[in-house]
Amino acid sequence: MDEGIGTKEVLEVIKAKKINISVITLLFTFLSIIYCLKIAVPIYEYNALIRIPAGIERKQVNSLVEILKNDIKPDYMLEDKYNKLTKVNLLRDTSLIKITWEGTSPKEAESQGLIYTNNAMERIDKIIVLEQKKEWENSAFWIIEKDLENIKYNFADNNINESLSFLENEIQLQKKEMFFQKAELIKSSYVLDKPVRPQILFSVIGTFFFSLILSSTFFIGKYYIKNNR
């Protein structure tokens, strides 16, 4: 009893079963085309880049990314599994957060993605502004500001008040610069008319070769079993 099957025999099996192999391969390839064009839901992708202000610590930036990642939910938790947030990444060696939103049409992906991005920026701003306020309240400027308020309240000298007003304006300028560092949307991508999924050409070619290999293997295996009983 033979222990294997030679190349010549393999070629003979393929030649003998070429019609069967061709039919199976073409059938699955045709089904792949039908699936891609008629059944599969086309998915479009929107991407945005959010810049976190300079001066925000790396640790805090990572925390902001993790907060946004919590918005990525499994399909069973979503009312619409085709329109959703899919990725939140911090680009390497930068303070840029990349957001990826998927939708069932270019318009849907862009509008919903932009809504989410703006919402994400508002949440980020609340966090970083709060942190900046804490820094302000621990700074010398805040202490001086409180002292100036007390002096102006207790003294009515116009010359003194003019000088104090100048100092107050300088402090308010510093305060504004500190308080209003906010996230910035630096890139909002145009959603292409071509869906990211399904990739029709890739799927069809992949199915063709997979079916060809699978059907050929089936008939070769069947021949091997038959001749090694």
C-alpha cells in the first residue's frame, strides 16, 4: 500500500476533475460577488486628528485617550452596529489623538463622526481646563490676585488703584493664557465614496483562489483515501 501520492498523480487527479474544480471555484466566486454587491453592508470611514495643547503632561494625554477608548463598545451593546466609533489612537511621539468613525454612507460617517469628535473635544477641554485652574490656584499669580483685591477694597487712593489695575490686567492676561489652552481639531478627513469594507476585488480574488485550492485538495484527498484503503 502506498504511503503517499506523487506529483504526477496529483496532476492527473486535477486534470480528471478539472470540470468539477472549475464549477466549484466559479460557483463560490459568483456567490462572493453577490455577497459583496447585494448582501454586505458597505462601510465608510471618517478620521479626525485632535491636537492636545502643548504643556499637557504625557500621562494626562494617555488618560484622555483611555477615556475616549471607553466609548468603543461591542456590537451587542449598540443600537446601530454599523455606525460607531471603532478606533482611538495616540499617534506615536505626538500629542495627536486620531479618531476613526464608521458609517453606512459617506454622509452618515462624516456627520456622525464630526458630532462625536466635537463632543470628545468638549470633554477633553473640561478636563484640561480644570487641571489648569488647579495649577493657577496653586501659583503665585493667584495669591497676588487675592492680595490685590484686598488692597483695593481697603484703600481708596486713586494712584494706588491705577497701579493695582495695571497689575490686575497683567494677571488676567496670564490667567487667560493658562485657562484657555484647549484641544484643537487639526484634520477632519473627507469621506471617500469608496467603502473601506467590503473590498470587492480583494474578496473576489481571495475567494477564487481559496475555492480553487479547497476543491483541488478535496478531490486529491478523496483519490488518496480511495487508493490507500
